[in-house]
Amino acid sequence: MNLDRAKAYTEAGVNIQAGNAFVDRIRGLVASTHTRGVVSDIGGFGGLFQPDLSGMKEPVLVASTDGVGTKLKLAFAFDRHDTVGIDLVAMCANDIIVQGASPIFFLDYFATGKLEQETARLVVSGIARGCRSIGCALLGGETAEMPDMYGPGEYDLAGFCVGIVDNEKLVDGSSIQVGDRIIGIASSGLHSNGYSLVRKLLAESGLQPDDSFPGMEKATVKDVLLAPTTLYVETVRSLLRDIPIKGMAHITGGGFYDNIPRMLPMQVEARLSFGSWDIPQVFHWVKGSGALSWPEMLQIFNVGIGYVLVTPADVVEETINRINAFDLHAWCIGEIARRSQDGTGEQVAVAY
């Protein structure tokens, strides 16, 4: 690049040369995620992908977009940037597997005031790691340097995931009926929701990043609060091959009360048995520090259950055993019951 041509932009705070150097620096990370469908390299105006449609009668594309939220504020404060990229992939990919779609490609958007190449590389390394773990290609992305939009050392992330499923294999919850069972799969902790409250409680606590987390001698505050969101794609993809899964929900913002109803037909409700699963220590700390009730916790957080499945009663044990084989804990946490005749009231009832 002719440096004289870029001089005015550089003086305004945007370093085009650094941006181009960054693209070259992450080229190997992106290539490490490529699957057979990728037919382009990064750097073009658009990423090219040729999906394998063999064996599909009516292919349906399923897309999702999300971010990491204010969890990023802790990444800045703790100067740890290699896990939030995994969060980004998980928040998008977990959403589309809910409908039975297998993620095929992912794109990211990284925006910052001043491009710090090593920080950005660490973020992209997490994105690439997340994509590799689920067989999803990192097809491309955008790195935007915008002076004065973000504070020193700050950035924002957005992700975009596209998956594919045969129409006859879409999971939409329509077959859920009274007597079906609800299976919960363990979360790795807070995942990527509720961090505005968590950061407030952390500031009030006086805890430092390298302190032992309360009640967890072998884990630091930064380890617990930046633990990446669990990717459920491979586990669920395996189950979908031969387990009759009727509905699924990714437990994100809005907790149990907002997310579980998204998979339920209007004539039924979910009855959950609180205490039927293990609750990680971080949620006990949040509840105690914030003087919250368990209903409030279930409205805000995943409280140890990051993903929910509905299956017939006779396959519960097999389903849990299969999930355990992926080194994930799972429990039968409730069942489907008939909703009141007039359809009023919430669709999630929790017995404490």
C-alpha cells in the first residue's frame, strides 16, 4: 500500500495498513475451520459456500445472529480475550440446532476504536476454536476500526450463523404432548446472560480477578466469570439421528420463564421440579450477593441448565446416557402437563 495515500485516514485514527496486516495474521485461523463446502478465502466481498444437499428432499436454511453482551466488559477488565469468541459461536449455533439445523458457516463482526492486533487475534482464535468444535466453517467477517466509538481496549462482537435441515426433520415443538418428559443439559456456568447484574455484584463484592471464587478454592474469579458458553451442537446432532426429540430450547436471556415456552404448543405447560439438577456455585453466589429469590434467578439466568429437550417418557434414560457420553451432565427436570382450559397463565410452573 502507498502510505502517502492512507496518511489522512491514519491521522484520523484509522490504520488501513494495520487492518490489512491483521487479515493476513488470522488467515491460518480461518482456514483451520474450513469444511468441504467452502469455495472462497477471506478477503473477498462475500464468502462463498456450496452446501451438500445430498439426501435432503426439502433443504431449509436456518439463521441466527447474536452477541456476547456485557460479558465483554469483564474480558476487558480481566485482560482475557481467548474465550469470548467461543461464547459468540455458541450463542448463535445453539440457537439454530434448537430447530434441528446443523450449522454450516459462521461470520463475525469485530468493532473497536483502535485495532490492537494481539487482542483481536485472541478473539478470533476463540471464534475459530468454537467453529472447529462443531464442524462449522468461519466463512468470513468484518473488522471495523472506529475511533471515538469505543474506549481504549474495548471492542464489540456480533456473530451470524447459518445452518441447514431437511424440512421433514425440522424440530418445532408441535408434537409435544401431555406426559412427555423434559430433560435439562448442564451449563458451564453463567454462559453469556445476566452480566449487567453480575458485574454490579462483583464491583460491590471487592473480589479481584485472581482471587479464589467464593466457595470454589480451585477456581479464580476470572476463570468462573469468563467460562465460555457450552456448545451443545455435537451432542444434539448425535441425539437427533435416532432419538425422537419433540422440542428444544436454548436457555439464554429471560431464563426458564421466557425460553421454554418458545418450544411449547399453546395447550400444554412445562412443570419443572426445582432441585432435580445440580446448581453450580456461581448461581448460589449471585443469589446470595443480590438477595434474589429462586424465581428471580430462573427469570434471569440458566441456573445450571443451558439447554432443554422434550422427549417421550420411554426414551429418557437412553437420552441422558447418550448426553453423558459427551461428558455433559443431564437430568430429567420435569414433564409436560395440560394447560388450563382458558390458556391463561404462564407456561412454566416450577415446584420448589
